[in-house]
Amino acid sequence: MPGHLIIGYGNPLRGDDGFGYRAAERIPDALAVHQLTPELMEPISRADRVTFLDACCDGTPGEIRTRRIVPKKDGAAFTHQSTPESLLAGALALYGRAPEAVMISVCVTDFMLSEQMSTPVRAALEKVVAGLVSQYGN
């Protein structure tokens, strides 16, 4: 059973929206995905802890936020628009286990068609990656 699973998601071709994806690319053994899908329930159920990485729209660009995630059925668990909460609920329902989970999100500003992130989001990405690598040794 893997101790810590990191899942970063977003669109790396939409500027700052690529935060989670780009962060996961830089962390060994992390999963970089474009969107959360039901297929993630199985590896989630095997982890002791899951960290989701994503962009958020409300706040100061580059601001890093952390919040606890708990299983919640929201009707999206078996669609291709799943939420972290619904994936945890699905892992619990299908595999009998939902690990401790957190969301690390960075407030973003630029969703333009671009592979480049804004300066504050790039700086936040560096902090998040360094913190996760030092904390979990990934």
C-alpha cells in the first residue's frame, strides 16, 4: 500500500490552470492528470494519505490554500467531472476504504491558451513542490 499519493490535475495548456498538473510532474511517483476520473478511486483506496493539487479562482494570485477533504457523495463520482470528495466516497463505497486527504490549491489569474504560468503561480508551485518533497520524500 503506498503511503502517500499525490494527484495533481489541471490543463497545462491553459496558463495558471496547469498548476496542479505541472506540480505533479515534478514530484516523483505523483500522478499528473488533466481531470479527476473514477479510475482514480482504486489507487486512492490503497493510499494512507492523498494530496490533491489544483488551481482555484478566488483569492490573491499565488496564494496557497490547504483544506481537509472528506468523502461526500455529490453525484459526480462516476463521471468525468469527479471531485476529490466524490472520489473518496467512491473509494469507500467500492473498496471499503477512504484515506485521509487534503487539497492544496493555489489561487490563479490567467487561464489563457498558453503553456506559461504567471509569476506568482510559478513561485507558489516551487514552494508547494519543495514542501511536499521535503515532507514526504517523494
